[in-house]
Amino acid sequence: MRRGRRSGLFTMVAVHSTVRGPALGGCRMWRYDDARAAVRDVLRLSGAMTSKAAAAGLPMGGGKGVILVPSDQGVPAGELREAVLRDFGDTVESLRGTYLTAEDVGTSADDMAVIARETKYVTGLAVEHGGSGDPSPWTALGVQEAIHVCCEHALGSRELAGRTVAIAGLGSGGERLAQACAQAGARLLGADVDDRRRAAAERLGARWVTPSKALEAEADVYAPCALGGVLDHDTAPRAGARVIVGAANNQLADDSVADVLADRGILWGPDFVANAGGIINISVELEPEGYAPQRARERVRGVGQTMRLVLSDAAARGVTPLAAAKALAERRLIEAAAV
Ligand SMILES: NC(=O)c1ccc[n+]([C@@H]2O[C@H](COP(=O)([O-])OP(=O)(O)OC[C@H]3O[C@@H](n4cnc5c(N)ncnc54)[C@H](O)[C@@H]3O)[C@@H](O)[C@H]2O)c1
């Protein structure tokens, strides 16, 4: 954790694990009440990245970056934004490749280009700068694969034609997922707290509903694609779909919610398995042949195989998909540690 010499703001990086490779994780620019809250967040998020990369079988560990915006200040813009991004670049550089950064909530591919002025340990640069670009389409592709596999497991076929899919959160990931589901012939319900998303949803033929209607709808699939913590002991008992799988990180308020969903006969596809498409795409940048979209597509489709492995292991051992996914990540960490 450092106070930036240009901006005076705190930037921090948590390296949770390098057992499988360099710690990869996005840089979040976010408002926090104090430094302790930011440290808690960066530590928690870095641990989740370790599980995500390990479950996906990537040669990478888990890390995360945070740029702490004091809660009484606006989001940095102009010169201050450039200054703090370069300060964050210094923090990344000081770790000499132990940590690789990428875009995350509050940062963009353009911001990555500014960070790259201070360090080469940056991924997800725009395609015209030699990077793998916006991760959202890849995340959406991975989630789509995960939905197919979850439907096959819980509903008997992977087909989406004629099924109802309720998507909550129609931002960069959710809207692309909605497009893909519409193309596959699904009936869509779309929800977002931002009414400006309504026109895009309706263009795709989605019926616009409130976020709580999307949760409660008797749909085949509910796809949470907004913020974390959407499933807790109050909302999980009200969920109406038979399958829940989506792009949002940390969908469960705590692990015990996985049991509530399983007890109600709802198949929950673990979020860190389903939404790994973005980092899988980034990992292709690090392959010896360099980045190629075709290879990225093949690798991201692997999300479906990982989900299948998790669901069959859960069924065979009589545990929740969450327990099976955590065990898979743990096994892959232990294997790598042994090597
Ligand atoms: N984009 C990626 O590549 C990627 C990768 C992995 C995980 N994720 C996760 O997926 C989620 C969405 O990411 P994104 O990039 O699409 O973000 P985004 O900011 O582009 O979109 C999020 C959308 O959710 C809406 N929203 C916020 N609160 C809501 C609520 N309570 N109910 C309904 N809608 C709500 C917002 O208005 C916005 O339109 C996040 O949890 C993110 O961490 C994204």
C-alpha cells in the first residue's frame, strides 16, 4: 500500500497466491470510508481471484488492486485521474511481475494504457495497443456456456430455445448475455436499476421487469449480472428459477446460502466458475504465441467443461456445486504447489 507521489491518494495491491503463476486481478477504483475498508476489500477480492483462476485451470494466481477514492471526493477525472493511475502503475511495478493488473469496476482499457506508462505488468490493453481488449464479451460467452451446461444438468437439455431467462443487470456483461440468449431463442426478462437500460432490453425483445420480479419470476434461468450479494437468506427463499447462473461476482452473501438454494432444488452454478471468461481471455495474452481471438474463444468455451466437472462431482459426492467448485480450486492449488 502506497500513498501516490503524484496524486496523494492511496493505491494498494493484494497478492493472495502465486502458487499457479503470477497473481492476476483487476484494478478497482472505488470510494471507501477509510483505508481499513479498502484493505478488507482488496484482500477479499484477491482471494476470490485465486479460486477463479485455479478452478479454470489457468497458470495464474490471484491478486487485486484498489485505488482508494476518499468517500468525500468525486471519482478522479482529468489530471488527477492520470496522476493516480500512474501512481498505481508505480505500485504494480514495485512488485516486479508478481502481480498483473487488468481493468475492473471503475477502470477502463484507456486507464490501463495510462498505467502501462509506468509498468509493463498490465493486461487487457485495447486491441490496437496489442492487448486482449474489453473482457465483457468473453465473460458473457463463458456465462452462456455455463447456462447451457446448468440447463442440461437440471432441466434435461442444453437448449435455450423456448426457455425463459431472467437477467438482472444489463451492463456490459448482462447486455451481451441477453443478446446471446435472444439469438438462441430464449424468452427474456430484463431488469436493471438504471432505467436507461430499458430501451436496449426491449430492442432485444426482453420484457422489462423490476430486479425483484426478475429474481422471483418462475423462469428456467435467473442470471445475476449486477453487483454481488444478491442472494442472501431473505432473497434466496424467494428465487423463482430452477437454475441460477450469471456473471456477477460474489453472488452469495455467505456460503450457507448455497445450502438454502440446494434445499429448494435450485441449481446454482458457482459464480467464480461461470464468470471466468474474462480472465481466461486475458490469460491468452500470456501464452507463448501471444493473443489470438480464435484461441481465446476455444479457451473460454472451456468454462462449460469446468462447470460440467463441478456439477457431476457435486452430484456424485452429494455436496453443493459451491463445495465442489471450491474443492476443485483447492485440488488445483495443491497439485501446483507439489510441482
Ligand atoms: N465485465 C466483465 O468482464 C466481468 C468479469 C467477471 C465478473 N464480472 C461481474 O459481473 C457483474 C457485472 O459486470 P459488468 O461489467 O457488466 O458491470 P456494469 O457496471 O457494466 O453493469 C452492471 C449493471 O448492473 C446494474 N445494476 C446495479 N445494481 C443493480 C441491481 N440491484 N439490480 C439490477 N441491476 C443493477 C447497473 O445499473 C449496470 O447497468 C459485476 O459483478 C462484475 O464484477 C464482470
